[in-house]
Amino acid sequence: MVGFEHEQAVQNNGYALVCGVDEAGRGPLAGPVCAAAVILPDGLVIEGLNDSKKLSEKKREALYDVIKEQSLAYSIAFASVEEIEEHNILQATFMAMTRAVEGLPVSADFALVDGNKIPPQLTVPARFVIGGDAISASIAAASVLAKVTRDRYMVQMEEQYPGYDFIKHKGYGTKVHRDALLKLGPSPIHRMSFLGKILK
């Protein structure tokens, strides 16, 4: 269950403003990677908050507005397809996460980062939390903001690059997406380094 145990443990060490950090879009074949950073008020209970992957699209959309309204601060940032191709997906994810933390209108004292690695560019103290989006409220909130923002971006890309069905799969490697790639070839927002086996 998502709670504030991790945030409180950090606050007990003297860090007042703790942000949760998570990303969306490491695995897709197309589109940028998105990251968010969120500072929640101490003990704020947001009904239904959970790892974004465990929520319906409708629930994520509803939580998105609640999180933005009730957080002390939030920031959302991208790393582009070009940056993914130039640096690799892990480094691009670190870039997006760092941009999200640096973009907070209220500076965080500490960052809790979902996963098993800390972006080396972060300028605030940090620790990683494996499975953090399912156990830390601030990381779960960040996961929702990142996922909804990226999904909305990919829906816009459906209008710009029709035929790939981005509106449904959001760039992930579904059969429909793979078939469209074989028929249409890659669009400008496809990650060419991810397409090797499909386009052989």
C-alpha cells in the first residue's frame, strides 16, 4: 500500500521537502520518455493513489488533476527521441528525471527515485526505492503525472502521424503497432535503435 514511510524516514534525518520521482515510457518503440517529480504535503491521503500501471486510464486521469491541485509542488519533463538515440534509454531517463527535479517551483531537499539507480546528475541528496511507485505516495503521484502526460502526448502524435494507432498503444510494441511499422515504416518519433528485430 502506498504510504509515507519512506518520506518520513528521510524527514527524520532532517530533510523537510522530499520529492518522489518516477518515469513513464522506457519500453515503447516510439515517443519520448517522461518523468515527474512531486512533493506532497505530509500525510496527505489521496484516495485510490497507486502505481500508475495498476490503475485504469480513467482513474489515472482523475488522479492527475487531484495530484496537481493538492501537491506542494510538481514538475514534469521529457527526454526526446533524439536524446534516447544519442545517449541510450537509461541515460535519457536520468536526464528526464533530473529535469523534473530541477523544474520544481519549490526546491526539494531530497529525492526518492523509483527503481534501482539514482540519476548521477541530481544535485540533491537521493536514494532509490525499488518498486517505489507501489509503496511511496510521492513516487506513486509522480508515476501518475508522468504516465498521463506521456499518454496525452502520444494521443497528439496520432494526429500528426496517423496509421500507427498511437492513441491505443501509446508507442508500445503491440502486434498492431508492429504490423503498422512493417506497412508504413518508421515515423520521425520512432526509436530506431529499438526497431532492429522488427524491421529486419
